[in-house]
Amino acid sequence: MQQRIAVEDESQVGEARRVAASLSRMAGLGEADAGRVAIIVTELGSNLRKHAGGGELLIRELRLGSRSGVEVLSIDRGPGMEVERALTDGHSTASTRGEGLGAVRRLATEFDAWSGTGGSAVVARVWASGPPPEPVAFGVVSQPLQGQAESGDGWEVRGLRSVIRLLVADGLGHGPIAARAAAAAVEAFQGADRLPGPEAVVHELHGALRPTRGAAVAVVELDLVSRVLKFAGLGNISGTLDVQGRGSRGLVSHSGIAGHEARRIQEFSFPWGPRTVLVVHSDGLHTNWKLESYPGLQARHPSLIAAILYRDFRRASDDATVVVVKEP
């Protein structure tokens, strides 16, 4: 699960370092790589506290095939920054072990940053043995309702070669019972690789979720050879394709609850282009967002897109998950 640490004072930066150390051990990072993660967390946390008036760090373990690592996301609502200037050597954060944002970029295996009038977001990833070769890049923010230890949302990615599948599930309600429904959806999805497409997978999930409270589900299949995206959804999972310079289009999901009510399950196909961004999210996010409102964001790392949408459109009354997919 992605760990969230609100950062307003130095003690919370220390807490973030402890969380990062734990996730580094889980990811099997060596001492040197774990040390890099610790410095990244210190720099980004100190930047939040001193320059943005506070913010949050989201830290999660990365798993992709045999590769593992740790991702650190920094999000704030501060005055913004000039990213290129902030990356210049000598533009440092006082009382830290590094040299500010430039040090974060040097230490990270993957790095990107975006800033606007409403604040900034930074992503830094450290992989144990270099970045994995990815035909597409993924960004995720998934957080439980505040005060809950478990999220009723779940997500999973399968494939990662020429054909990639994605699941986003939202268990009915929130808390442990909703979490069990989402986990059942993920487990069934993991066993459905041989099914012919999203429509068949959603039918499988519908059957698997009958003993649970039920969930909204959406399944995406992206074929990078035929350049076609297929989508099937049941319930209130939102999907959007955003094409740079051409606007966006919503993906059709039918009403219902997987495991309990499914009057119609149907698969839809859409063309996939090199400048296309896919956003799939639970109803823990409002749907009135537009990437064009954030100049330059569509071209950034998908984790930054997920972070900004989470920051600006999260509902306070529900779990929230947003997954962003694009080609590097």
C-alpha cells in the first residue's frame, strides 16, 4: 500500500524516512540504494516544510516483474517554483545532506517535476538494478479514506509487453469489508490472463465477487501492436482518454455492481496514439478535471499527473485511486 505522510514539521520528515527505510527493506534494496531513498525523502520533505508551507509525501514499493524499487511522490499547494532553476547546483535546501532538488534528480533512477500556480509535484524512483524496460509508463495514487487503515479500492497491472491489462476496483462502501471485495477482484483479475478481453474478464469478476459486498470495476486492455485500447466497466469507475491537442473523451461504463447486479457488460474499442494519456479513477475523485487546465502536465511523468489530480479533485468522504498510463 502507498504510505502517506503529511509534512509540516521536522519530526514528520523523520517519520517519512522511517517509512522509506521499511519500504526499501521490503523492496530488497541494498544499503547504497536505501541510502539514496533516505536522502531523497529528506530533501523533498525539507523542501515541503521550508518552501511550500507543508505538503505530503506518498511512498510506495515498486514491483515490475523481477525488478523492485521505491517511489517517492512529493505534493504541495505552495507558491510553485521555477523547476529548471531549482534543479541548478547551489540552489539547495539548508540543513539537509544533499543539494536540493538537483541532488534528488542525481540520486534517483527516474525523476520528474512539475509546478504551476497551485503548487508543485515531484516524483523520484530508485530501482534496485536500473529502470525496467517499459513499453508504457504507469503512475498511481491510491489512498484510503482518512482515518481508515484499509482502502476499499484496489488496482492491478498485468502483462507489460505488447498487450497490457489494467484493473481498477472500488469495493462498495469503505473500510475492511470494502477492502475484501476489492482484494477479491484483484485476485480474480490475476487469474484471468487467458480470457479473450475486458468484457470476458468483467464477467469473470462478476462471478468471483458474488460472496462479497460487491464492487465497481473497470478493465482496460491496451494492445501496442494494433494500437487499440479496449475498455469494459461496471459501476462508477471513470475512464478518460486525453489526446494532446485534441481534447478528451470518456470511456463508457455500464451501471451495476460486480457480484450483485450486471444488466449489461459490454466492451468498447478506441484508437491509441503516441500522445494519448489514459486516466482511470474511482469515485473518490470528482470527474470535472481537465488536463489542459495544467499547462505542460500532460507531457510529464504519469505519477505527476496522478498526484495533481488526487491533490485537486479528491473527495474527502471516500477512498481514492487514480491510475495514469502513457507511453514514455
